Amino acid sequence: MRRLAAIALIPVLLAGCSNQGLRTLNNPAAGPDEFMVSPVKALEAPADYGSLPVPTPGQGNLTDRSALQEGVIAFGGTPQSGAGPVPAQDTALVRHAGRLGVDPAIRGDLAQRDADFRRGRARLTQFRIVPVDRYNQVYRRQALDAEREADRWRRAGARTPSAPPAE
């Protein structure tokens, strides 16, 4: 009887050693959130202290980084004010992207739909003896197989770029 209890207890003990990593969909820890920390630019002494802008409470300062501006630069674009007009070479793209209308609340709407979807999928998934990949478990039906999709498009006669071989 003791052997049977020990054998039944081994999977439970091993499941406690699992490491879910970044794929865990919920935050089980009550510690600090590392995504709340914003990196800033290095401090520099200005050439002329009289030319500094007047401090404005609640607004950005010279050491703040802009992820949007850095992304534009990384993709070979020209940085400019996010509130400024769209560059002439991008107006056709912006017009095409917004041709069916733009929903200003799309991010909140999608976040709510995703939360509802995960909540519906998680009714009986929290009871597992062995560790599982929660991300793949929840989104399995929405995942695309790149190889199969590329083959489907090639059979249809579409020109497809070469893809790296499957691992």
C-alpha cells in the first residue's frame, strides 16, 4: 500500500518542478512587474542651459524614450512627431488601412474578447498532473502550420517566398 501511495505521489512532486516560463497566461506571482519599468536615455549636459525647455508636469522630458520613434527608425523610416501629419509617401497606405473605418476602442475590445476566450477554455484545464504548455493548450485551434499553409498556396499557383526548413 505504501508503494502504491509513493508511486502516485511521484508525478505530483515532479509537476511542482515545472517551469512554465513566459508562456504562462496568468501572473501567479505577487511581485513587481518588470514591464512597468521604463528605460530612459543617458543623461547629458546641455551645451546651453538657457535653451532647455520649460518643465511641464505630467509631460515627457528629454530623457524619455519613444518606442514608436525607435521602431520607425529600426524599420528604416524617418522619425517625426506622432501627432504630426502622415508623410506623403504613406498617405495611400493609411487611406487603404482605414478604408472600412477605424474603431478607436479596438484594443480594449480585443483584450476583452481574448480574456473571455481564455476564461471559457480554462474551466477544466487547471487540473493537470503533469506540466503542460498553457499557451498552446488554449490557442491550439487558432495556430497556423506554416509548412502546410505554404504548400497550400504553392499548389494554388501563388508565388511564395522561400521559407526556412522545418526544425
